[in-house]
Amino acid sequence: MNTFLFRKVTPFVTLLGLGLTACQPDLEKDFEASRGTADFTRYIAVGNSLTAGFSDNGLYLEGQQNSYPSILANQFRTAGGGEFNQPLFTEAQSNGSGYLRLTGFSATGSPITANVAGNAGRIAGAPGSAPYTKYDGRVDNLGVPGIRLADIHTANFGNLAGQTGAPTAATFNPFFERITPLGNSQSYFQRVKAEAATATFFSNWLGNNDVLGYATTGGVGGAITRTDTFTLKNNRIINALTANGAKGIVATIPDVTNVPFFTTVRVADIRARFKAANPALDVYIQTTGTAGAQVVRLATDNDLLTLPSSAVIGTTTTGNPFPVGAGLSALQSNPVPNQFVLDATEQTSVRTATTAFNTAIVNKANEKGLAVFDANSFFSRVAASGFVTNGVNNTASFIAGNLFSLDGVHPTPRGYAVVANEMIRAINIQYGASIPQINPNDYRGVKFPQ
């Protein structure tokens, strides 16, 4: 069970946002869909967890069914689009990798979550590196959770037998293994290139993980991909996707510091709560100083605490000489660990890389005449002022905002529906098409306990 330590969520308001749709006229009665200069006969989706439909910290059937590529493909069918195949978990395997669910709220209004274990989607007795039942059908949604653009040329990325040592996230991906024929040493790039040979339209949303792993681990868990490497590999995959004349849409990378993973647990809120109980207490963090040394200092309101830090702050640890929880020691003996804090220097690194990566994405898209969904600008606006869908306001708030799932990074079905609509808008403008949008209010936000 996970209880989050942050400002109170108002379930009633959230439920209103989930369930209400505004009355509106039937604008689609006389609408005639058209493809413009695009051809949707065979659509493929290239990307990472966002493309796969990952949500609530897992990949499971409901999330896959509500992925933005699935929504796009359904709308493309109104203008000549063909069959779109996703590597769906079966009903018997519907929990997939496992995920988080909301079980209720504490007496103070903080949400409580629990882990839903993966079920038959995992192979009994299989090594932990390759836990999923193989999917053998045609795959049009090539979204692979965890993949970086830096990984696209890695051989044996989906072949456990081809690993020369213990598999790591940089050499092997279990989600790619699930859709890779047994014993096949192909890289993700080779798979995309093969599928692109018969595709007439594509979406490409790669690159988030090239900065996300660094950010979500407080700068501890992985390096940001070099800009020259990112640019080279982005150019190569776009060249492969357009080699046979296919048109498509690409998306930029949102600034991850705007998502609930970083905006929910706030230093100011934590400090106020504990000073109310004992004015001698304050919030101390561990961070990286000069020459890579670990230093402990007083937290500032500009430091970003991660969502998982809520389970650590205030807990006691073995060997702590001061009888208070992590982050609260006036003696600085028990700080919030580095991996739960993104300090100002690390934030600058994240934003600098995001800007550079997005420049590479947009420049290549413009060179090829592709549609662009500027996800960075869009989600920055959502974080600043929310987004109204047919009379219902959505924000970047955790749970109450409707758009972000329980992991604080990936969208809810409502969020993916909003993404699909924004992509349709960009496609219609770029290619003179008339693809109908959907009503995002038909899709849920965070699922509340029954």
C-alpha cells in the first residue's frame, strides 16, 4: 500500500471532472471526412511507453486499448484507413506488466494506491528479464516502453539468448522481446525499417526516455543522451520512415518538470506541515555538489521532489541519530536522498537537453514536410492554465486533473484522447485532411475505487 504525503485531493471535484460532459450540438452530422494529401491505408506508430499506452506505472490491456495510436487509427478509418494491429494482452492476461490502482483516501485526503500484480502476461518460471508471453501477430503499434532513441541500433535488444552478459536496460528490453520473433537479433531500427517498407502513414514519438530516466531519478539513474547522438538517430529513423514516400506526424518532448511526478510533493508544503508540529524542524536534502561530491543542504522551494519521495519523507531510518524522519533532521543527519530530488542544476540540464532534442525533431520534420505535434508547448500550457474539453476543465494536477495517471508521468485514457485530438489537428492542417476528432470526455481519468 502506498500513501502519498502532499496536499489534499478533493475526490468529489475529481469525480465531477470525470463524469460530466457539456451539452453540445451535433457538429458531425454533416461532416465529411477526407484524407487530403495523406494516405492512411497502413498506419504504423513508432515510439516508447507513451505510444504503447502505458499508464498507472504499467502496460495493461485497458491502457493499450486507449493508446493514442489506437484512437488515431479508428479516426483514420473514416478517411480510408486500414486495419491497425496492436500487441494486446489477452483478457486472461489483462493485467499485463502490473499497474497501480487507487484504493481510497487517507483521513487527511491523501490518495492511497496499491499494486495490481501482473498475471498470465508473465511466463511462469521465465527469467525476470523476459517475463512476457510472446505476441506473434502483425504489429502496427511499435511502442516499446523504456526505449530511448539512443537504443534504436542496439542488436539483440529483444533477444535474451543474444545477451553476452547480464541484461541491462541499455542492452535488452522485455517489451521489445515480447514482439520480436524468438532468437531474432534485430535492433529496433531494423524492425521499424522493415515495417516502414509497407506503411503509408506513421507517427513517431521517440526521445522522452533520453532525458526522463535522468530526471525521475534525481540525476542519479542514467545519463542524458548526447545531443549529437540524439540528432543522428532521430534523422536516421525519420529517413527510414519516409524512404518509401510515407507521410506522417512527429511529436516533440514535453518538459518533464511540468508533470505531476515533480509538481505534487512540494518543499513548501512539507516544510509548513512539519514546522507546524515542531518549529525546530526543516527539510534537508542530499544533492550533488562540485566534483560530483554528495552534499546536504537546506531544501529551497525551487527544488523539485519526486512523487515517490512522499513514501520516504518523514520515515525513520536505521542509524539515524536524530529521532525524526528523512529530510527533517536539524542536524542534517538524515536528508531526503539524492534520487528523490531534482535540484536547480539538474533541472537546467533537463530543460537544456529537452530544448536541444526538440530543435532536432522539428528541424528534421520541417525538412521532410511532416506534421508536428508540439507536445512541449501544449503540456506547458496545460500546466500553466489547464485545458478545457467540451466544457470540462482538465489540469496537470495529480489525480484531480484528469489527464495524468497514477504514476504522475503517463496519461490517463482521457489524456491519451487529448493527445490524439491534438495530433489530428496538426495532421489536418499539414495535409489538408478532414479527420474527425473525438470527445475526450468519453474517456476516463484516474479510476476511482468502486
